[in-house]
Amino acid sequence: MTRRNEYPISELYSAYAAGSLDPAFALLVETQAALRPDLRELVASSEAVSGALLETTGPAAMRADALDCTMALIDALPPVAARPIEDEDLSALPEPIWRAAGAASGWKASVPGIRRMALDIDSPMHVELYRIEPGAAVPRHSHAGIELTLVVAGGFSDALGSYRPGDLVVNGPDDTHRPVGDEGEVCFALALRDGGLKFTGPLGMIQRLLGK
């Protein structure tokens, strides 16, 4: 399920196959594809099309030291984070998530029953992984920009629907909601935002007083 599907979701898969997607959105695509076989096939088809187009492209002139420069860039890449098997919560999630979380600073408490982990993946987007206990609620809020939330495990519900692993929920500045963790299983959700959350009620008053 993708709510409010006017967001150009299909363009994400095309950009991913072309290798031009922002790291935050690439993480979203890789995680969703790990959860949904139909999207794995779509991504594979997009990559095949990109490969076929590349084969028809004429060769480009390269510098004499192009190979040396490329190898130097590869050598300069940071080491891939090891799987955080000590965190059972993370090790049970799809590989793209625990790989991205390997360099994170850990969980931070939010409201009762909810923890969040900021993922630093070299993107201008705000990227966070949420852990929502059954019945716990994220305070009602709207959004300063676009928010894409992918359910990774468990599920949550709001006034407009219920969402399960692989579902993508898109919200904009005109949307206000209060996500609640579904009963039975802890919900993990990956959230991408290009702006902050704008809380309502008493929490919103405190937020405004603090100038956030």
C-alpha cells in the first residue's frame, strides 16, 4: 500500500537503477525491495533496462589516469559497518537497515513506548528508524515538508488506514496524523523527511515556545 500516491514513487526506482538516487532514498528502495518480491522484480527490470541503454551508448573519452583515480576513490571509502548482532532488534531487520544502523549512535527515548535512531547516511534528508511498541502512539503532528514512512516490521495505524511491512506512507505539509503501533508485534518504521515535525496540542505549544 502507498498512501497519497501522487508522490512520484516510480521515479525513485528508475533513479535507483540509474545509480543517481540520493542515499536516503536508495536505502528506502533497497529496504522496500527486501520486503516485497514484486518490487524486487521491478528494480531488477529497471536495472536491466538501464544496462541495455548503457550498452547502446557510445564510449566516452577518459583521462589517462582514470583507473588510478578510480582505485584511489575506492581505497578512500570507509569500511562497511559490521552487522550489529548484539542488537537483536536490528539483526532481525532487512540487511539494508542494519547496515545503515551500524554507524549510528544508538536508540534514543522519545515518548513512552517509542524509541528512534538517527541514521547518518550522507543525505540532506532527515533519516530515522522508529521502534514503536504495540499500542504506543507518536504524538499527533503535521509536517514541515514531505515525509515518507516505510513499515519495516510489525505495523501501525492512523485515522486513514493500517500499514504492514513493505507499505509506504507519504505525508505532506497538509497532513496531520497520530500513528499508533498495532497490537501483537513491535513496529519498526523507516522515516525520511525534508523538514521537521510540527506537533499539535500541549507538545506543540512547548515546541513553539522553544522556537523549534
